[in-house]
Amino acid sequence: MGARPLLLVDGVVKRFGGVMALNGASCAVTEGSVTGLIGPNGSGKSTLFACIAGVERPDEGRITFQGERLDERTPSEICEMGLARTFQVTRLFREMTVLENLVAVAHGRSDAAAVRRAQELLEMVEIRRLEHALAGTLSYGQRKLVEIARALMFAPKLLLLDEPFAGINPRLQNRILGYLKALHEGGVTLFLIDHEMRILLDVCETVLAIDAGEVIASGPPEEIRRNPRVLAAYF
Amino acid sequence: MTAWILGGALVAAAAVLPLVTASYLVSFTIQLFLFVVLAYSWNVISGYTGYTSFGHTSFFGIGAYGATLMMLHWKLPWLLACAGGGLLAVAVALPLGVVMLRLRGSFFAIGMFGLARVFEAVAFGWADLTRGGTGLYLPPAYDLRPLYYALGVLALGMVLLTWRLDNSRFGLQLLAIREDEDGAEALGIKTTRLKVRAFVLSAVGPGVSGGFYAVYLSFIDPPTAFSPATELTTIAMVLFGGMGTVLGPLVGAAVLSVLYEGLWARFPQVYLGAGGVIIAAVVLLMPRGVMAVAMRRGWLPHGRGTLRRLAARPAAPAEA
């Protein structure tokens, strides 16, 4: 597993009106790694994810995935390249069942194959019994699990997770942690935003710290936790 | 299973109706078929996709004028001319969809309403072609039965198409757009392409049936072709029956057609206002329509049965 960068963000600038959300952010995510992204509120974490997923277009800079430019592609092309994501606030289609939520985003498969894949994934996150429940009736934690399963419908190489551990109880946090570790062992590269230092320390090999739209530090989690610039940004 | 038997019986009854009964009922059923087609078409873009259109009479009017002109100038047989009217509506809908679907919510609704008014104004103004407010006349159709069957087949086709849609991934993706378009896009659903496809699909029925309507009346003028009352009635039917459901438009069209017919006969003074009152009442009391109430109470199964059946297949690992 060399140090081949799967995802490369190079000098990305994103402005919203007068606000500089990303100010020349650069970073790399190594293939097969678990990389964490931390930063204070408003530092540009979610904007960076939005740019990577193609929802926002960077004003400057470039993003490459497996050596191919991402920043000129549509979200659906990016999904097809093997990059999937979950949202900070879950975005399930509330009036569809859990199973339908997964099948709706399937690409290219026959309906029967899509259903089977969806069921396997629901099995994996242990919520297969909820497959016919309306997504709008699920608890927040259950919705988080459905989102993870849905993101895996693309069989992604890289999974972007926007605060997968926020707002849920420690038991479910550990459960999700277990699933993520299993995915990682299965070869999926994970790039996740979170504030839970406990979890980042446990699972991440590399942590990137972002502040005011710039990546200010990157390295092993213990190092990042002691980095004076990171401390200054957070406290 | 019972649904198929019931449906078959309904189709059989409709098929023999013109052979056994007087022209009044045939005439009424022609109008019912017409509204079934319009309601199902509107349901595709506004019910499933969530883009509420107040201007789908545009396609009805374009189809009506297109077919009439093809009959008058090219001497095409009426059935072919109506198909031509449908094609014309599709040809207009494609570029229009690309532009209009950039608008969302009320902006789309109002934009579509404005478009229908533009088309109506063009029909008035382009007098060389349309003879403006005088309208165009066709030789009267003495035997309504061919028209009855043509519209009946179209109506049945729309019901079956919607059933297919409801059970397909395309249908699910349209529902995803209705619920959270940005989310759907971020999840890789090709929203623009799907929306335009739904929009064009929803123009076919009005386009073809517009021609049928002109044949039925043997006449077409701008207020008839682009009538806001037709639009409002269609919307009221789908709202009443249930937006984004397979049977909602059918139930809505049947119930409201009978109701309107009764009102028109007995209380002509309130007939026109009834559509507005029904829309207001439905939105307040059962915003998802009769079908949604029936599904919630368990009288009817929820839609999208094909997925459920696929999910129940033993090929998938069992769950404890």
C-alpha cells in the first residue's frame, strides 16, 4: 500500500460573495488510508467536501482523483468514478422506504441487482429489518446508518463522511466505528470530518487541520493534537 | 390480483359502452377520458417530480392547433394528425423543459402559467395561420365511437405507463427530485436529464389529446385550446385523487367529472367556482389526496410493489 495519493486537492479557492470559504486549501488523501479533517466551525470543512463531491465548483485550484480532474465534473460523474459521500445533516428521501432510498441512487444495475446490493448493505449495517420502513419515521441514528449504506451503493473507492459521529450516542458511535473499520479493511479509503478527537485518534492514520479556508497542518493525530497552530485555531 | 380483475372489468365495461348506450354517456366518457389523460400527464411532472405546472394547457393547445392545421392543410387523417400534434408538443416541450426547469417552486408554476398565456396570445395574433379569435373549423364528426376508442386507449396507456413509472427506478428518482433535488444531485442522480425527460413525457398526453379534443368539438379557438379552466380542473383532479400515485388521477378524474357534470346540470352558477373550492378543501383537509388517506388507513397497499416483490425474493440472504 504505497503512499500514492488517491485524492489531491491543490490550491483550491472558493468564495461565496465576499466570504472566502476556501483560501488556497491543499491536501492529499493516501490510497487505503483513513484521513480525518478537523477545524473550527466555519473553517471550510464542509465546503471542501462539497468541492470534492462536485456540488460546488472551486473558483481556483484543482482537485484530482486517481490522477483525473474532478473539479470540472458533475456530481453524478464523480459518483461513477468511485467517490461517495454522506451528509452532515442526514438527507434521506423521507417519503421513500429505506430500501427505496438505496435503490434510487443505484447506477447501471438492473433493479433486481440493485435491490440485492441494497439488502446486503443494510445487512452490513444491521438494519435490514427496517428495509420497508419509511425513511421519515426513522430515528436520527438509524438515518445515519441508512446514509452510510446508501453511499456504499456506488461501491466507492473513496468515502467522504461529513460528521458521521455527531449527535448520536456512544454505543452507536462505536457501532459505526466498527463498520468504518471493516470498510477500511475491505480497501475503501475514508476521508472524514469530525470533532470527536477520541474517534479520530482511534481510527485515523492522518489528520488534516483546516482553519480559515487553509489546511494548516497534517500528520498523525497525536502530532496534530499538540500542534501549536491547531491549538491556536481551536482555543 | 383483485386490482387486475377490477381493472379488466372496468376496461371491458368501457369497451362495450358505446355499443350499448346513447350518445350522452359516450360524450361524457370521452370528456372523462380526456381528463384522465391530462391528469396522468400532469401527475408525471407535478405529482412525481414535484414541479407544479400551471401551464400544461400549453401542450394541449399546441396539440389541438397542430392536429387541426395538419388536417386542414395537409389533409392528414385525424388519427395521424393527432399523433402529429403530440409530436409537435414534444418538440416544443424539449427546449422549453431545458429552460423552464431551471426555475423552481412557485417560479416554475408561474412561469408555466405565463407561457400558456404567451401561446394563447400567439394563437390569437398569428391570424394568417390560426384565424385568431374566429378559430378553426373542422368537418363535424358524426360518429364519436372511433374517437371514444382512440381516447380510451390513450387513457389506458397513461394508466399503465404510470404504473410502470411507479415501479421503476426512474420513478423513484423523480420522487427523489421532488423531495430533495440538491440532495439527489449530490448523490449522483442525473436530475436535469430526468426532469427534462419527465417534462417531455408529460407533454405527450396533452399534445395528442388536444388534437382529439379539436376533433370532438370540430372547432378550436385560443380560449378553448389554452383554457385555464381545463388546467385548473386537471390539477383539482390530481390533488383530489393523490399526487404521485398510480390510481389517484383516475379516481380524481372520475369523481370530479361526475361532480362537475351534476353541478353543471343543476347549479350552473357555482359550477365554475367548484374547482377552486375543491383545491382549497383538499389542500387543507387531505393534502396528499384520497389515495394517500386510503393507503395510510391500510385500505390499499402502498405503491411500488415490484420493488417489494424483488426484496422478498429468496435469493437475498434472510434476516433473523
